[in-house]
Amino acid sequence: MTAPLRFTTSWDDGHPLDLRLAELLGARGFAATFYVPRHNREGRPVMTSAELRALGAGFEIGGHTLDHVRLTGLPAAERDRQIRDGKRRLEDELGRAISGFCYPGGAHDRATRRAVRAAGFRYARTVTNLSLEPPRDRFQIATTLQLFPHRPLTYLRNFARRGRWRARALPLAICLGDRSLDGCLEDVLRFAAARGGVFHLWGHSWELEAHGLWGALDRFLRLAGALVAHEHRVPNAAVIAGDAVSQPA
Ligand SMILES: [Zn+2]
């Protein structure tokens, strides 16, 4: 018998619209992990401490550096400060420890992964998409789809650059065969529900607003609500719990 599909979601950048997202996810009965920096060097707003605590009351919070900076290529001391101080700030504001991290821009290499682990994080998410496998390396957690209407070329580029092609080929083929974001989300989820594994949806609340994607998210959550039992809708931390995972190489 196929193991039941586990369904997780994650949302990056700590924009104040994350609270709207949390409301929608909560109303539809879904767990999520929010990866939050404390400033954003690209100029987008970030939640206040009070907003962060409100979000953290119902959802997992993870690190995303202090200032939302790409970590590869940074001097080691600055890279480590961004990872550690981002973690400390979130923990001070929330009053509890956090265990997850997400690499800004998906940029990571061996030294970055080691630094994230050394800072006390237990796992880290990437921007690799089209994966339905349970994580093999807890510091390189892949996703399935971003809530964003990517062009076919973007899916192809992500696929080509990020390896594990055999396991990702069918989700890629499904998405390339669909003409819309809704179709791609639905068809990959139905495929996943029949075969098991992990479906990991991710995105940015500011992007949902900028591209008018709130309705697409709501439609997709209604569908997922019909296909995924409550006990299998989990935060990112629960996707690694219990899986045989390797340490970062
Ligand atoms: Zn980000």
C-alpha cells in the first residue's frame, strides 16, 4: 500500500501580508512554516515584533537571515552573523527556539550548509522544485511547486540546475503539459495523492498580492483539503522528523 501523502507549505520573507496568508491557511486547516528575516535589503516591509508573535502563536517560524541576504559569496564572518543574529532575534521575540532555516534566493553551498548547521538549525529549505520525495538531506530540503505562474522555461531551468532528475521528471512533464498555474498545481497534487511522498507548496505573500494569486491559493487549498487528511498537513519541521536523513556533506 502506498504511504499517505504528507502536505506542507512554506512562505518566505516575513512580509506583513503573511498574516493574511495565515488567516487563509488557518481557515482551510493547513499547517505552514514562515521563514522570516528581520529587515529586507531589497526594501520590502517586514513584520513587526507584535505581528511576528501573533503569527508564531499558530505557525512554525524559521530563519531567513537577519537582513534577507544571499549567503554564498559573503565573507564568512558576515555570513555567520546573518545566520546567527537572525536566529537569535527571532528567538528573543518569540520566546522559544526555532529549528528551520531557508536560504535567501535558494543560494547555498557546502560552507553555507555547514554554517547553518553550526548555528544550531536542524534543517534548511532550498528553492529546488518539482520534488515529491521525502528529504534525503535535511539541509537541502526541496519543494514541489511555488505559488507563482512560472513560464515553462523557468521550470526547465530549475529542473536542469538542481539534480535528482529521475525523481523530478514526472512532475516536470505534468507542469509543462498544463497551460495554467491552477492546472499544474491540481494535476501534480492528484499525481502525488495517488503515489504518496511529500507535497511542499511555497511562495511569498507579497507576490500573491502583486500578481493577484490569492484566489488561486484558496482554490488549491480547497482541493488539497479534499485530498489530504488533516493529520497529514504538517509544518516543514515534521517533514524531516522520522525520515532517514544524512548530515550535510
Ligand atoms: Zn526570501
